[in-house]
Amino acid sequence: MDELLPKLAIPIAPDTQLHPNRVFPKAEQVWLEIGFGGGEHVSGQAGANPAVGILASEVFFEGIAKLLSQIDAANLQNVRVWPEDARELIHGLANDSLDRAFILFPDPWPKSRHQKRRIIQPDFLDDLARVMKPGGRVRFATDVRSYADEALERFLAHPAFDWTAKRAEDWQNAPEDHIKTRYQEKRLGDIEPVYYDFRVN
């Protein structure tokens, strides 16, 4: 945390908007993972896609430390870390910055009085749409029924996102490039995982 995080921190400054090309000048694409948990998906995708730059956001100390350990062990050069609220990171990115975004098993805030804290809110989707390139892809996954229903409704209501599913198997089965997370393997939700992929207009 003391040595590696300062080198990998994403340089968002107040009242400015960062284009990720400044962070990854040679990257063919730039992806964002929001709430990376233990870092398994980030490090797995970074290792499998060395030409892609990955911005990774998480607020919990333990998860950040785990990802930094994975980056160090695998000598990954294509990950940068934002150890704060992902909404602040997105707010600080330039328009049309990202090719892909992943929101995998976010905190479901299961109690009704807390569900307004869920990240998939209309204003968040406005900001996310702004920083995604036209044709970019967003993947949302959850194993909580109420969140699956709510998130899908909000994505479908937003004019910037088109759901790519053609049949039930498209959202019931994990995509070929999905990497399981520790949280997912705990099976803490009330349904089998669903995977919603959206294309940005």
C-alpha cells in the first residue's frame, strides 16, 4: 500500500477531466472495473489482455491490498487503481474515454431502507454513458434477484444502453471471458448469477 499504490494511483485532479490515454498511451483499449473486490477479475483480465489498460476502483483496504499483491506477483503493467468511490473517478474522466466497463456483484444493500445506496441509479448511468465510447460495452452481474430486476429496469429505461441479449441463455450463462470472483464463489445471493451485457449508443 505504501510503495506500490502511489505509483499506480489514477491521477484525477479537481475540476479537470482525465483522458485515459494519458495513463495508458499505448493501450489499444481502456476498460474500467467498478468495485473489484478481491481483484481476481481485474488481474485475470489484465493478464489475459496485456494490450488493454484497466482502471480499477475499490474502496475497501483489504481488496486494494489483495489486488496490489496480484499486480506485483504477476508484474502486471496495465492496471491503475482508484482507491475511492468509483463515481468520483467517472466524474473525473473525459467524454468517450472507455471501451468497456464491468460492474460485477456490487454491494446489493439488501435492506429496503438502504437500497438507494445501490450504484445503479439514473444519475450514475448518465455519468457512465458520458465516459463510454459509442459502441462500448458494459457488463453488470449480480446474484440478488431484487437488484437484478432493478438494475435491468434502469438500464433499459436509459436511452444510451441497449441490452444485447437475444435469448435467456445470453444472460443466464457466464460469458466466455468471465473470470469468477471470490465473492461469486461464496454464493451468498438468492438466485443463480445473471450477466447483463449492454452496448452504448
